[in-house]
Amino acid sequence: MFLNNSFGKTVDVLHRTMDAATLRQQVLANNISNADTPNFKRSSLNFEAELKRALDSEDVRKPQAALTHEKHISFDRVQDYSDVRPSRFLDYLTQTDNNGNNVDAEQESMLLLQNQLRYDLLTRSISNQFTQLNIVLR
């Protein structure tokens, strides 16, 4: 119902970002709990960069390239932001311990704190959106 206006889109983006922050909290907690497990590889979550790419693709006003065949890939394809999902990936590039484990507990704790602050900011932002709506409705 509200997704066709800026309020609905803003609330939807904030909601999706909060869901990603919750999932990131679980991933970081899993990394910290396995900090001493041999050969454990830390996981990361990618969401905000993909969401930004999708939102930026909506603003593209470039001329469309002519496609000569239906199986050709469009250059300026608009990606719907609602199709973006958080993707979890393993970090194989770093190694901090001799046992093959690449989890740095201090770094993960710092990322956990940053994620918690991000989540708090998102909850305040969504609360502010509804406060503004309430002011308009009065």
C-alpha cells in the first residue's frame, strides 16, 4: 500500500537493513564463538553495497543500448532494491593463527559494536519516520 511513495520505500529499505543487521549480528557472534576452532574461517555479510548498487541503478538515465537478440544482456539493467538479499561469504584470504583460524576476536568485537550502533540508528530512523507521519496525520 505505501510502497509507491517515498515514505513506504524509506521504511522498507530501513526494515531490510535492520534485518541484515540482525543477520550480521548472528554471523559476528558465530565468528567470535569459533575464535579458537582450528581451521575455522570467518564469515562476513554483504548487503549495504548491493543495496546501494540497486538504488543507484534506479537513478540511471542513460540511453538504452539496442539489443539484437532476446538473450543478450542489457547494459543498463535496473535492479529492483527489493530483490537484494544479504549474502554471506567466507574469508579465505587472511590467516591470523598458526592453526588456520583467521578470526581476530578484537576485530570481531569492534564489528559487533559497530553493528549494534548501526541497528540502534536504524531503529531511531524508523521511529522518526513514523513520528513524522503522526505529525502529518494530526
